[in-house]
Amino acid sequence: METPIRITYRELDASESLSRLIETEAGKLERYFDRIVGCHVLVEREQQHLRSGAPFRVRIDLRVPGEEIAIDAAPSARERSTDDQPALRRKRTEISAMYKDPALAVRDAFRRARRRLQEHARRCLGPHVRSSVR
């Protein structure tokens, strides 16, 4: 990466272990596209929910030549319907457990970033080239 990773924390204290995790995950992205110009990661605690705790939101802004890729991993407040349950349009009383732990939210956001970066690399390099795209 040409510039260092910028990490911003909102509504929570900066954590050394979380910062190391973010730097490690961001370093892994270079395996999929080695021309990343910049990376900004925002980790924030969303508003306090009475029943489900305070979920975390992670936003990643990747700058690559000619484009900026934004990933926003936040908990969904909509309930997913299943075959056993009628489709009800109501707010969930329990947010997904993934977003209650900031480390899990960071990993999920970087998983999404990896997929978006792979799509970008395929568009840039064309369907024939497989050098750094996995």
C-alpha cells in the first residue's frame, strides 16, 4: 500500500488489538490487488439498543487507481423471513451476534472488501489475466 492505513474510532476507545487486526486484514487485501493507493477504516459503536447491546459498524474506504471502493458493514434492522415464519415487517429485537463483537464486524467488512476488490481487479485486468486475482 502506498500510504499507511488510517483507522478512526467513534464512540469507543481505540484498541491496540483491534488496530493490529485491521492492519493485518488490510495487508491481506494486497494479495488480490496490489495497486491499492489508500485505505481508511472507520469503526464505530452505533446507538445503544436496549435489548441487544450496542452493535458495531465498520466502514472501509479503499482507493485504487481510477476508483474508490466503499464497504459499509452494518447490522440490518430488518427481520429475514423463513419458510416456517410468515413474512412480518417489523424491527428485529435481536441484532446479529456478529456485530456485537467489533473484531467479528471488522473481519466481515474485510471479507466484503476482498470480494469487491476481486471484482475490481477482474474488470481492470480483463478475463484472461489471472496473475494476482484469486
